Amino acid sequence: MTNSRAPADGERPPLALPNRELIERLGEIANHLGTRSFLVGGPVRDLLFGRTKKGVPRRGTKTQRGSESETLVTGSPGGEIPTSSGLQDIDVAVEEGCREFGAAVAKEFGGRLVYHSRFLTGTVLFDRPQASSVKPQAVEHIDITQTRAESYERPAVLPAVRPASIVGDLGRRDFTINAMALEITPGAFGEFIDPFDGRADLEHRRVRTLHARSFSDDPTRIFRCLRFAARLGFKIEPQTADLMRSAVEQRLPAFLTPERLLYELRAICAEPLVLPIVKSVIRERLLEAALRWTPPRGFVDGLERLVRNRLPPELLFIYWLSVLPVTERFPIRKEERDAAAAVAGFGKLRPWLRRKLKPSGVYRILRSVPEPALAVLAPLETRPVSTSISAFLDNYRRVGIAATGADLRAAGLKPGPAYREILDQLLFARLDGRIRSVTEERALLQRLAHPKVG
């Protein structure tokens, strides 16, 4: 790759680079440490895709022949280029000294560095006020990495890494549209590096892998392929689709650890277009390969209903989890596991809720069901079950009483099972409207504590 800076010409407009002042400062910090630095990955893709939709000049316009780089970012700091909004995801690669660079960035901006020496990566988290006059506005963290190559001992294992050039680093990535970089080194700021024609794939709206072993090396890329295609509205390049399906036929997703598989499922649930992605996962039989799972009847219709009701990603995940054959090996939080089990086992309660019930009756049935499970079930069930669930979530669970165990002791009762029974009776009476004030509650407490005999 030549490092000469291609001159900007009149046919190529400057790329608007949000947070430019911050990014320039990152390049200066790296340069002070004696290393080149680059904006890499998704941020570059998204910046270029934003311009492509407005008509980035097609490949073939005038540029420096024989060069793998060209200048896409021009203009002086603080000019017409935005500096404070739009680019919230910042990924920076340096050719040397990743840890030192991360520490310097953390010091400069008042952040905290979390570094992973095995993978030569880190994250600078901004959880306290920034010290620098250049503020990373709207940026919660900056991901940093040392340019590196990867090798895989066998399918689906984590890679061994070694330092490499920026081109070598781009060559380890999942898809060409994520294998582009913008240099941010002073004196070369804005040079566009695209050794695998990622911009052409952006312009042609296609997802293409870099090499034939990509899905074998890392089967999570199969899930990401479907996510990117749906999110960006792209087609999967035919050879890439063939490689993906071959990996599924070989059941390579089954080699993924439970942690990595769950990460991909959570990521799918967080996508704005979760429904078409899940349909693609089912159509391509990814989870049949990974877990020998096929969706039960009505699963997709149920998911569509939840999406239509705008349930958040964590509840969509619980719904999906409720039908998956996950074991104790899967690192799922107890709250999620309990909620998923409640959704899966709700059939036992459904017949009871179809009866004509007082509010206290609904409360007795549903009070032991985790609220996340009920939030999932409410849009899925039909009347009268859905009505009862909604009434519980919106009203019944918020009803309380004034009485406590101290009031029962003051009434002369010794601690024991009767406490729970009497407090429940008071709550049920309040739910059903049989008592409406603290005075009525106290009177009922006395009657329950000292029932008349005969």
C-alpha cells in the first residue's frame, strides 16, 4: 500500500465527519506516542453509507492511480464539518502501543481504561467528567485496538493474535463493508484505506465476506451477516451466501460456546428490524444447527405481536428464551431464566384465568409470576386472560395496605402463619373494594384477629 496522500479533487466532496475535533485529538495523542492511528470498522461504514445514500461518486471518478488510499475528509477544524454530534460509536486502531494509547486517552478525557492484553484491545469508559477542553460529546466510550492479524486453531475458537499493519488488520474482519479505515494521523488525516473494495460493496448494497474460511473461523459471523443485511437493507453476495449455508450444513454454529451464542441472540433482539432477522435465522436453520431447535407453532406470530406492541429487547429475549432448549450451561441471569420458565409454563394458569374472577382472585394467581413474564404474556394472550394480566400489571400489583406485623402484635397476636393470612385477607378486601379506608382496614383487622366464636 502506498502512503502518499491522494489530492482531493472537485468531483469528490468532503466527507462530513462528526466529532471531528475529538477524532483529530485522538490522532494527535497517537502521533505523540510515535504511532499511526485510524478510525476503523462500523463508524467508517456508517459514515460512508450515509454519503452513499446521497450519492458518493462511483468508483472510476478521478483519483490517484495505483493507490489504495485517497483523501475523503478535507477542510479545517471548526469549519463546515460538524464536531459534536452524529458519530457516537468511535473505534480507533493504532499500529503500536495500544495500552499506552488507551492510558493517554483516558488521562486526556478523564476516562477509565479497561484493557485486554490477550487480544490487544481496550475500551476507554467515560464515567466521570472529562478533563480536556475537547469533550467527547454524546460518546460513552471509545474502543481501541492495536492493528493485528488473527489465526484460528480450529472452528469457533477464539483467535490467536499478533501485531500487523493496518491492511493486515482490515483483512481479519468479518465483511468488506467493515474492512475500511480512515487515517487520523496528523499530516495524513482523512486518507481512506479500502484494500478489499468495501466501498464498492456499500454502493452495490451487498454483504460480502473477505475469504472462504470466514464462517468456519468464526460462526458468529453467520448471525452478523443476517443482521447487517437486514439492518442496512443489503443483499448477501451469492458466494458469501453459499459459504454461509455450507457452514450451517456442517453444523459449525454448534461449536459456539453458550456465551457467544447468547450474545448473538441478544444482539438480534436489540435490532430495530428484529422480526425479519429472526425469520432469516429460522429460514437459514441457524439454531437448528446450533441447538437442534426448530420454532414451535405460533412462535413467529407471537414475536410479531410483541414487536407491534413495542416490547423492549430484554423482553423479546425472554420470549425467545422461553422456547429454546437452554441448559444450566448457558449463562443466563436467574431473573431471565425464571421469567422464561414462567412464560413457557403459563399454560397451567391459563384455564384459571378464563374464569370470572374478582380482582383478588386474579392477584392470587399472578402474584408469583415474574413481572417480565407477565409483560411478555399480556400481548400474547386473548381475552379474558389478557385483560386480567393487564389489570394486574396496571392496577392490582400497585394496591397496598397500611397494616404491618407491628399492628398485628399490637392487636395481641403472636407471630406465626396467621400474620400472612390476615395481611392477605386485608389486601384481598382492599382489592375487591370491601374496604376503602384505613379506618375500615383497622376494623377488619380487629375482626380477623379476634373472630367471634359461635
